[in-house]
Amino acid sequence: MHPLTVKAFAKINLGLLITGKRPDGYHTLETIFAPINWYDTIDFSDSDLISMSCSNIDLPVDDNNLCIKAAKSLQQFAGIQKGIAMTLHKEVPFGAGLGGGSSDAATVLRVLNNLWQLDVPPAELHALAVKLGADVPYFLAMKGLAYAEGIGDELDDLGLALPYYIVTVFPEEHISTVWAYKNFYPCFDRELPDLKTLASELCRFGKKEGLPAFENDFEPAVFDHFPAVRLVKSTLLDAGSIFASLSGSGSAVFALFEREDEAVAAMKRLPETYRMSLTPPGFAMEQ
């Protein structure tokens, strides 16, 4: 095979509601996933073994890495001995709530299913993805906005795209998902907003009055413990964003803007050391 390079896009969460806790310790949730134009790239080339290198020396490239786990899970499922050499060029920050590692794993599953000519059906790939992580199924099967429930693995493609410029900011704070679930403030007994309806109104009609109903249940605890993250949100709102929120379990914050010049100006208000991305209206992931 010729060496192949594939993009692995990140996501934001347009609303994230933690609705309960299961006997196995996992929390149930409702959220809307939306893709952003911030991505890692993975190079694939021939090899007898499954191996990996990474541009970021802080990430392990052993069996703990999600890309290695994804490749080996597919190899084991198919009962084959084929290998692959992968090089991950890491651009999406980790500990940011952007799903970078999950997207990398989903990309490996999808690409190797084709390269190894396995024809594993979508339902079986989905089952492998769930075992790798709750966000992996979204990146495996979706291109645009999707509603998720369960632990994030039960998906409904909304067939929508956000008609806004999306500024996504990483304030150089790494927040682990484990920390976020240990420290969020539970509020399970409440009436939940209809996220699907809110997303539909936002995308089809641009109804701004629906925006405040999108909440992220991780946000209060993260803001209490990481004031720099809170400051990013307030800066983006002051700069004219119609909505800003923490993404996932943090620490990245995103904001929606109606005009590109406003979005660019907002990014200039933030420290130059912060990594950021700008996503155009109507963005969908390449598959």
C-alpha cells in the first residue's frame, strides 16, 4: 500500500446533561455533538506489526494508546495477523473535552477496516468503538450534529450543521474526565430541556432565545476550580458571541459568532499562548 494520511476531527458538546449513574459506575448523559475544524492527522504505512509513533512525547505509544487499542481490537475481532505502522501528528489538545483521542481511535477503526479489506459491518464496528470509549462511536459514524444518550454511545444523526462561526479555545489547562466526573455537582432530579428541539431551532432558524437552555453540567465545578477557563467564556461573550460554553468535561471553551470578523477579533482578545481554532458555518467532518 502507498502511505495514507487521514484527518481525525475534534468535537464540541452543544449542551451536556448528566442524567444519572448506572450500577457499573458509568454516568448516563444527554448531549449534542458538533464537529469542529480542529484535527489530528494519522499516517498509515505497511508493517508486519502494529506500531505507533507520535509527535507529542507526552502521549504513550504503547498498548495504553487508543490508536493501538483500536488496531489490536480490530485485528483480534477479525482473527488476522496483519500489522500497520501509524504516526500520529497531535494537534488537538488532550484533557480539553474535544474528543481528540476518541476521534483518533475511530479513524483507526474506519481506515483499517478498509485497508485490511475486512468489511466488518457497521454494527460490529460500533460495538468495538463502544469498548474503546464513549465518544468513539460518534466519530466512527457521524459527520455533523448528533444527539447522544446512554453513556454517549446511543446516537441519532440530526442531519444538521451549525450556521455559525465556532471559536474553540484551549486555555492550557488539562482536565481529566475522571476528575470531572468526581467533582461535578449532581442534579439528577430536574426537568430536562429537549436538546434535539433546541439544536433544530438553532440550526434551521437561528433562534437566539433558545441558546441559554443549552447547559453543560461540568461547567460550574470546572469554573470553580479553574478560574482561567471561566475567564475565557466571559471574554468570548464580551466580544460579541451569541453563546459560549465549556465543551465536554473541559477545559476547552467554544463560542458561536454570526460574523467572521467578530470571531477573529474575539480570538485576538485572548492570550497568544492559548491554542485556538476557527470553524466555518455549515462544517461537517470528512469521512
